[in-house]
Amino acid sequence: MKNNSNKITLIYVLILMFMAIIGHKLFVFYFPESANESLLKYSYAKDLLYIVFSGLILKFILYQNEVRNKSVFEKSQLTNIEIKESNERYDIVAKATSDTIWDWKIEDDSFLWNKGIQGVFGYKKEDVGKTSKWWFDRIHPEDSLKMSVKLYSFLEQKTEKWQDEYRFQCADGSYKYVFDRGFLVKDASGKPIRMIGAIQDVTKQKEEEQRLRLLETVITQTKDAVMITDIDTSKSAIPNIIFVNSAFTDMTGYPAEEVIGKSPEMFFGKKSDILEFDKLKTAIQKYKECFIETISYKKNNEEFWVNFSMIPVTDKDGEHSHWISIQRDVTEEKEKVKEREQLIRELTQNNKDLKQFSYITSHNLRAPLSNLTGLLNLIEDITIEDPELKEIINGFSKSTHLLNETINDLVKVIIIKDNPSIQKEKVLIKDVFENVFNQLSFLISVNKPILKIDLEDVTILDINKSYLESIFLNLLTNAIKYRDPNRQLRVTIATNVVDDNLIITFKDNGIGIDLEKNMDKIFGLYQRFHNYPDSKGLGLYLVKSQVESMGGTISVASTVGKGTTFTIVFKYIK
């Protein structure tokens, strides 16, 4: 700049000297009579002095101007450096805090956002609006009115700082919880002209707050006793209690203030299981989950069974911070288990006694009964003249015969019930049915039923052939025996494989059974539903016993006057 001022001064002096010379030349040319040599020299000297003086003045003015401009330039450079550093700090802070910075010029409603609006909320640069309307439109409808009222109330009060929480919409349509803080800028008269704020994404904090609030509700409202302890085992094997819920107080009788700061060892006593206690201590030492069941003691020293769990809790850094214990009074369940075990023992003993009685009845009575039958056979060969004696002997013979049949029936039942390891083999159903058909050929030829046989060529594994024949024989005999005399008997026998089950159905159009009255008795021993003289009420009982002994199930559907359907299901293994 110094060189520029020298050049300007030099040019200025040269121009003035040129103008002075031209002026003198013109003066001499137009006024020769007035010009003399001494006057011209004086005039030259005066003009030269004036030119040099004015040049010096110009040089001074230019120098002062250069000094002033240099000062302004240096200040401007310093300001630019400060602005640049401030912007850099602003960008660094914005990145470090992940805040979204906004700048709202209130008078002309112009809005500026930093890059956080893109990075945090996913908006493209061209999608970001330039007015406050774009901001308000993306506030959740449930929060918009409340937030707007608070913001404009703040502007009216003209305080400097404002903050609020609301949900802000992201570019993908979802919402994030945000914490927004603003600072108000006012002019000299106190009028708000500008507002600068920072939006912080607090979605994770909100979700964690809601989760903790939910957990707190669960802990305080659950009917299970909840106990929280610290992790310090320096004073006792089980860490000290720092929290118990109301259910714990209800279960033990201890209010929170009487147990906080103490070890749960206070609830164990002389009848507590020492092995379970050792198991709990070992788990705590190894920071492992532990579940025990033992006798515990209430405040009034009453014993109760407790199901006790201890679960370690870690903080965000993975360090163990607490233990949570869930406890439940299982005294009632324990008593029921004890009662059930006692009942099982009694039933087992009763079953043994009944089985022994059945053996005595079926075996010990067979010898004298055989003797009676033999004596009666001998008496039949003797001529008895006395009619009363003959009638007595006939009655005695009938009673003996019925008793013999009853003993034989009991023997059959005992054989089935007391034979868990029956012989099993592969059986083809068609072969079994053919054997049954041959045995009942006379009965079938006499009654001439219409038989519809639909048996698949399937093989049943692990089944007793004799039992299956007995089942078919009893069901088919019953169908013929209890036929409707007013219509021809129709019997349908079919098999069907469904998934892993073989289903056998026996359907007839006989007289049927009233299931409303007899459903609970249908498969009972010596249960008869029709007044037929040769009906003993044993067949269906044997059928059900034989089916169940082979791992199957049987069900019945019947309507009086329409017929009966028996459905047998066996596990079918291909």
C-alpha cells in the first residue's frame, strides 16, 4: 500500500507540473507584452512550491488513510478468524452432543437448521423447511397443542430460556422423543427478534424410563415377594437387603424398615434345609442363578415352605450390581403334595389288598366250588322222590352254576388287569376278523345281518392277537344280541388311518343305549342296560380293559332306537 501512495503522489505532482507548464506557455502565447523573464521565474518558483506542498499534503492524507485501512483490515482479519473458530467450535459441539441446532428469526419467520436435522431425523437437505410451520407440523398431534401454548406463553413473558419435551416426526414417519431448549434474543426495546435452540434425541432415555416404570409397577404390584440385595458378601454369606415389596411383608410379617440392611440369613432356622442353604451360598459366590426350596420362618416364628430364587443383576458395563430374589409361599402346595403322596400310598396298599382278595376269591374258592359241582353232578344221577328236596337241589345247582360263571369272569378280569407285559405281535386285521367271523358263523347264519366290511390292508404293531379277537367277538356279538326286532340288522366295521392313529369303528342300527342315563356306567363291571336274560354286563368291561391294556382308547356314541357306534383308536406305527 505504501508503494501505491507514492505512485499516486508522484502522478499527482507530475500532473500539476504539466498543467503549470502548459498554463505558463499559454499565458506567454496570448499575453506576450505582459510576460518578462523575472516574472516568469517567480511564477514558476511559486507554482513549483505550491505543487510540492500540495503533494506533501496529499502524501500525508494518503498515509493516514493507509494507516486507518490497515487497522480496519487487521481487525477484519481478526474478526474473520474468530468467526471461523467460533463456527468450528459450533460444528464440533453439535457433532459431540448430537444435538440438532435451530435458529428462528421471529420477525420474518425464517428458520435455519444445522446438519443434525439430517443425521438425527433422516431428512434430506432439500426436504427441510425454512419456516416455523414446517417445525410445528412435525410435532406429534398429541404434543403439538401443549407445546405451542407453552412456547408462545414463553414468548409473551419474554424470559430468556425455554425448554420442553415432545415427540418429533422423522423422515420415515416414525417419532422420536426430544428434549428442546431455546434461548431468546431481544432488541434494545426488549422485543423478541430471534430464538436459538438445540433439540436432543432422548428416545432411548424415555424408553428406559418407561421400562423401569413398568418394572417398578410389576415389582410393587406382584403377589410374589420380591427382595433386592447388594453384592457385598464381606459381612455375611448372603448380601444385605436394600429393598422388599409389600408382598414380602405380607408373606413374612416383616415391614421393610426391619429387614433393610440385614442379611436374608435371618429367615433361616433349625428346620431349614442346610444343603439348600449351602447351594445358595455357593451360587452367590459364583454369581450364578440359584433356585432352592426350604423351610423359612416368619416374624412370629411360624414355619412355612418358601420357593426361593436369587438372580444376579449387572449394570450397563457388565459389572454385577445387585441380586434380585423372587419368593413364593408354597406351604399349601407342599401340604397337597404330602396328602397326595399319602393317598397314593394308601391307594397302592388298597390295590394290593384288593388284588390279594381277588386272588383268594378266584383261586381259593375254585377248589370247593369244583367239589360242589362234582357232588351236584353225582346227585343228578340219583332219583329223588321228594319234590321239595328236588326243588332245593335244583336251586342249589343253579346258584352254584352262577357262582362258577362269576368266578370265571373274575379270573378273566384279573388276568387282563394283572398282566402289564402281554404278548404282542404284528397282526393283520383282516385275519383277525376272519377268525371271529368263523366263530360266529352259526349266529350270523341264523340272524342274517347285513355286514359291510371296509378293512384296510394295514398291519398293527405291538398288539395282542387274542385280545383283539376278543374285542371283535364281544362287539359283534353285542350288535347281533341287541338288534332291533322291527328291522333288519346292519353292521358296518371299518378301519381308517389318520396321522399316526388307526381308527376302528363298529356301527349298528340296533336298539341303542340311553347315554344320558348310562354314560358313566357304559363300560362298568356287571352293568346291564336291557332286560335280556343272558346279559351279564361283562363284555364291554372286558373290551375296555383289553383296549387300554394295549395302549388304545375306546368311545361310544348311541341313540335309543337308532343304533350304537363304538370307536377304537390305536397308535399306528408304519
